[in-house]
Amino acid sequence: MRLTDKAAGFVISFLLGIGWAAVLIGSISSFFSFYHISFLFAVLSGLMGTLPGLIAILLLEHIITAKERLAELKRQTLLLEKIFIDD
């Protein structure tokens, strides 16, 4: 994990694991639930079963990116203040 906060990094990593598990379980269970009807329908329902987990993963990755951007902006602000004070 790229986050500096250990607690937030642990929670986000744990939730990412849950998101990937939801993708796997959703796709497999949806696929095998509708496999007897039609293979094409089973594939489409498997893709639909992955959507909640993929949305959760996308949301968590967005949170990680936003926190990294904030940390980088804070670092840049400190450097700019140091440059401004030295001049």
C-alpha cells in the first residue's frame, strides 16, 4: 500500500480484498446460476455479477489516489514555503 497512514492503509487493503472476493464470487455464482439456460446468458450474468465488486474497487482506488494527491500537495507546499522563506 502506498499510504503513509498505517491504519487507513490496512483498512483500505482489507476492503480491496473484499472487493476482489466480491468480484470472484459474484461472477462465478452468477455464471453457474444461469449456465443451464444459455451459455451467452450465463456469461452476461457473470459480467453483471462482477459489477458491484468492480465499482467498490474503483471507489477505493479513487480514495487512495486522492489521499496520495493530498500528501504530494502538502509536500510541495512545504518545499515552496521553504524556498520562499530562503529568498
